[in-house]
Amino acid sequence: MMAKGGEILGCQGQSAIIIGGATALELIRREDLAPLIAYSERVSARALACKIVAPTQQQAARLLDAFGCSAPLHCVVEDTGDRRRGALRCQILRPVRQGDVIMLDRGLYLLSPELLYLQLSRGMDVAQLWMLASELTVRYGLDTRAEVSRQHIHRASAAHSKRFEEADCSLSVSEQADGDSNSLFERAPLTTPEALRTVVESAGHGPRSLSHRVASLVLGGARSPKEAQLAALLALPRRLGGRGISGMELNHVFELPRQAQVIAGRRAVEGDLYIPGIRRNIEYDSEQHHSYSEQRDRDIRKANALRAIGVDVRTVTRTQLYTWNVFNALADSLARGTVDRARPVTASLKTLQYELWHNLLVRDEERD
């Protein structure tokens, strides 16, 4: 995309510009840039022989234009200086040399997902940290640009459904696409929860820091934002507002015996949120995406096949998820048998659980 990066930047290798913050998050969300980011070389920032500097106003304007990003351009620097001017925002990130950066072009780098988590985690609460960590470790990308058309989404969804039907043993890539998502696309996870935790630790954030705790608890591999939100509400410990269901797995693959294969019409199925200890699988039904008769039939056959092998299947609909009183009762029933019931359910605990639910599903979505 930027074949003449050195010319655009006006640099000759004496300095390095590292894109971070909101601009980096915008770039990694872009479906058209996914191949560039996936196949660009990751290098150790410690190995960079040049100084990390802030771009000039002219360089910032050229970069914004080249990538089609919204202003201002967010970058990271090592030293103090003019950090807010014009279309440029620079933030000091002293641990930058302890992690990796992604080489986009000569003299131009992007913060690695791990360093981006470290940078953006400042001042975030549990809900924001969980969704950030999830977004960096999931199997989808969320392209939030306004110009992404619904027609494109429908074409991609139809094409994927066709591929799924042609290969009965394949597993769904985005059965969870929700109606309120701008555009979900398939991609490999950008990093792992373990890698996030390692960088947080190297920066001196101990186990008691919120960024470390969330990186240690987040479940990677979600296939949609709703799946990630539901995982937070159920898997986070009760002291952080969750239901404290431990050992939960996202998209667990069930290899089916012959009889269950006949029921499901395929050799393997994926559960959405699986609790191995009590063999309970929780499915999220977006209602809109799953209203199509063929998909509905697949979902029913999948549930029946899981029941045939002794798995307790529960369903959470979008309406249930977004209605607090209903979700509260449902979540309590889902957690039954998985947490220490000797601990009393107090009013303060319910307040924490409500706040997490509200922050995940109401506050942050209103901001979007």
C-alpha cells in the first residue's frame, strides 16, 4: 500500500515513527489492511538502531492520507516534547523498547498488539480492558468504518454459508455475527492472552494491576463481540462483577460419535461457551442472524447432537442478554453448580454484576 514509504515520510532511516493509540486500533480493525498487518515483519523495538521520534505535521498529514485514517494521528515517543499539536498526538511509552513493533515500511512501524494493549489500558475499567484484550485475541476483525456497506456484509455471509454447506465437516467461522455489528470478518488472532500478560509483566505491572488480571483471565478465540461480552459476564470472578464460572472454553470442538454425526449432519461441532466440569454448553442466539430457516435448522441439529452425547445445552438470546432482570436470573442458573455457593450473594455483589453488565452492553455501545 505504501510502496514509497520513505518518500512519504521524508526519512532516510535515521529515525523511526511508531503509530500507536487510537490510530493503531483503527488500522488493525481495517479489513483491507489485514493482509498488510498479518504479513509484515515483527521486529524487537530494542533492536531499532534509530531514535523513535514524533512525525512532523507534514509527515502526519501524509500518513493520514496514505492510510485513509481519521485525524489526529496517534504515535508513541520515548522522550518528552511537543506531544499535542495540530493533527498529531504523541504519548510517551517508555516500555516500548521491551516489546515488538510491526514494520509497515522503511522508518514506519505499528505498535504490536501487546504494546497497544499496554498503552491503551491506562485508565480503563474491567469492561473496557476485557473487550480490548478480547479484540486482540479473537478470530474476527471488526471493521468499524462508516463506509462499510451492509451489502458487503450480506455477500460475505452468504459466501461463507455456501462454503460451510459444501464441507460438512468444517466448523463455522462466524455463526455469531450480530445485527448491530458493523462488519465482522475472519482473521487469525493478533496475539494471545499469554503474550499480553508477558508484556504487562515486563512493564512492571504486577498481578494486582487490573491490566494484568484481565490479561490473565480473558478467554481468547471469540468469534464475535457478543460472545466476548457474554464470556466476560460469566467467566470473570465475582469480585470483578462476573459470575465466577471457572474453566470455561470458547468454541470448544466436539468430535461426534457416529449416531450424533447423523443427528448434526457433520462430524464435529463447536460450542460457543463450554463448561467442561459440568458438561454445559451455552449458545448465544442473536435472533436476527439465526432467524433464517436453514441456520435455525443447523442450530437445532447441533443442540440435539450435543444432548445426545450428554452435554447440557442452554441458549441466551439477544433479548435475554439485554434485559437485566432476565439476564441476572438466567446467569445465576447458568452458574449453578460451578461456583462456591457458601459465599453469600450480597447486594454489593449484585451491584458489581449490574455495573459490569451495564458497562459492557449499554455504556460502551452507546459510545460507539
